[in-house]
Amino acid sequence: MSQVSVSPSPRHSSYHHQLPANSSPTSTISDDDDLSNHSDSPNDLRTAQKSSRHHSSGGFGNGTGSGYHSFYSPPQSHHNSGSNSSHSQQPQYVATNECRLIEYRGHRIAAFLAANRQGEYLLCLPQAFELFLKHLVGGLHTVYTKLKRLDIVPIVCNVEQVRILRGLGAIQPGVNRCKLLSANDFDVLYKDCTTAR
């Protein structure tokens, strides 16, 4: 899976503002203003640190290429790789649009071939729920809660994958969202559903 990094355009420049000595806590100051001259009121929205741009050795950013002020950093993902925490070293699954009906636990289930894992398939989670978990848990929302607790992140289907699953009858005609789960992760989920009662 390719990662995209965003950095500001070089044509953006810093703006310098001269604030009056009696500026309010909601006044806007730039990263270049001296923060020691301003009051430390509880409503002050500024940080005590200066921007990391002042400490870089040229170019933009703080050495990471992001170019964001310390409190404007892009959000960091707190999820792991999309599988159980014991597998956190592996990259997240990437699904292709190649869908097959595979034999899994004695049933035929729609699954997409994983692009970055040789020979592995990603199961249609709503169909797997209907076949294996419906009688064990209250609903699909409970399954998503369990997945979050187990630190398993399902893969969200793209529009084409949803269309394919609807065409195969794996999901209802009106459904426009679906998630995929690897067989290994589904085994972990199934074990949790059958033992944690």
C-alpha cells in the first residue's frame, strides 16, 4: 500500500504580525512572534513552544517533511496494521477487485484476493456475520465493538467491491458499504464470540 505524504507548497510564506502590547488572548500571532512578550492566560490558545520551523536546517517542516506547526500535525493513526496485535509488524491488507466464492468453514463465502499477501483472501464481513456469528452475538454493531477491543481493523470496501458483492448476492441490494476481514482475523473474532459469553 502506498503512503501519501502531504507537504505545503513552497509558494506559501510566513506572515508577520505586529500585535499591540495589550492584545487579547484570542488574538492571532504567527510562529515568528516572540511568545515571551504575551500573557499566559488560561484562555490563551498558543503553545509554550515555538514552531519547529525555526529549528530546521532548511526546507519546510520539522525534519519529517510535514511542514505543520506542532499543534497542526496531521493525525497519527492509533490503529495497528489491520490485524491482531500479535501480527502488528505486517502491513495492512490491500484488497483487489478479484472476488471469488471460497470454501470457508463448510460454507461458500465471497472473498477478495489480497493484493499484498500471496494466496490470502479477505472475507465479506456482513456475509460471514450472517453465516457464522448471527446466532452468537446481538448484531453487526456488536461485532464491530469486539473487533475494536481485539485491535482488529477491517478493510473498507471501495465502490466497485460493493457493487461486485451486491451482484453476487453477498450483501443486500440497498447496502452501499461493506467491510472485509482476513480469514485469520475472522478466526480470532469467531473464537472471541464463542468463548466470551
